[in-house]
Amino acid sequence: DDLLILPGLIVLALRLIPPSVAARCRREAWKQMSSGAKISSPAGKVAAAITVALWLAIILWILEACGVFFSNCCTVPGISRTPKLCSPRFLRDTVQYFSPICPHLI
């Protein structure tokens, strides 16, 4: 489905842009590129930082669910983790969700 629908929607979106607007934007883009000026804004930097932080959080969550960091967080004495992360229900659901990715959890 996606191999057909997505390219079709991209072509449709490009055709909906008026030719005069597309030509003006292309001219401005070529001017910026040929001058060597880099476009950066504080909002762009903040958005990039948030995106990187979210990806890192997702990666760490997956690694923790696979047992890379705290595989025995609930059973090792002296290591206290938040009850939500070490509750049997959370651990069971995480194992079921990530079992295709981390087969050693089964």
C-alpha cells in the first residue's frame, strides 16, 4: 500500500503548488545555496535538540526493556527502581511487546 499511496500523494502535493510560487521558491533556494549562507534559527536548533532527545529516550527505553541496563532491577537487593517500571504487569507487557526484537526475553 505505502509504496503506491505515498509517492502518489507526494506527486499530488507538488502539483497543487502554483508554478509561480514554485519558481520563486526555487530561485530563492538557489540564491541561498550559491551564496554559501547557512540558514539556522534558534527554533530550528531547539527542534533538533528535542528530536535528538526523543530518539535517545526511545532507544534507551528499548535497551532497558531488552535487559541491557537493568535486567534484574526488581530482584537485585539494593537497587531501587520506580515501582511502575518494575511492576510485574509492566514487565510482562514489555516482554510481550519486545519479544520479536529481543528473543532472549522469552
